[in-house]
Amino acid sequence: MSTVMSADRIYFMLREIKSIAMEASLTGGMKKGSKTLATMYNRCLETLRENDPAISTLFEPLTEDASVDEIGVSAALLSRYMRPNQDHLEEDDY
């Protein structure tokens, strides 16, 4: 198994981060999890930067105290950047 994380895995990780952040925002739960979500988002971003330095022009790392709303928006935008033609109106978006 390759140790290099594929773009597909990163994409799906970002979509999951967005989904968890959206649920946390709607329910008010998981507030203590925002640090973990921000850390995971930043790891995804850093991995993508290794192969696409231009990403730094549009996306910045999140701070540890980023809100779940900020995390969700950032993850949604970065996943859209990765797949601009992907239909993002998936079941988990409702």
C-alpha cells in the first residue's frame, strides 16, 4: 500500500470534515471537536500544497480556534477547488 495520500482520499476527507462541521453547526454539538477538524483540514491542505503550490494563493491554514462554520466553509471550498466539475449536491448536503 502506498504511503502517498491520493487526491481522492483527501477529497473525501474534506467532504467528511465539511459534513461533520455542518452537523456541529446545526446541532451546537461537538464544539470540542473543532480543534481536531481544523487540524485535519490543515493536514489535507498541506498535503495538497506539496503537489499544487498555487493553492497557497487561495487557501490559508485554519487557526486552532476556528469555528465549525469556518472549518466547514473552508473544507467545502477546498474540495470544490479540487473537483470544480463535481456535482456537490449529494445526499449528505441536505
